[in-house]
Amino acid sequence: MITAVNNVQTQGVYVKVPAEDWSLFRALIRKFGWQAVTREQLLDCFVSTRSQTPSISEAEIMDEVRAIRYEI
């Protein structure tokens, strides 16, 4: 995802760039003052913000599934 850092309003876009062109593209990103984040970095950020203790247990999830599926 590429966003303009110095603008108040930004637009996120996804761009597939061939590996051999990545260094050139990254230089262009820096030149414009944009920010580049890879898909892996976005996923890592998402995972790191998730709670380590789930708010609902696996048993509670299965109870809900059974109740809906089998109308218990």
C-alpha cells in the first residue's frame, strides 16, 4: 500500500511490481515522500494488534454453531 505521508487526506492503493523493478519503484516512492508497506508488513501489523486472549472460547463458538445448525 502506498500513501502520501505529508497530505492530510491519503489514498491507499495496491500495486504489483515485478521484483526486478522494486528498487526503482522504492526510489520513486521516497522521492515523492510516499510510504510503501508490503502485504506481509500489513499482515504483521494486523496480527500484532490482535488480542492474545480471545473474547470467546472455542467451546463457546462450537456451542453457537450447534445451536444454529441443529436449533438446540
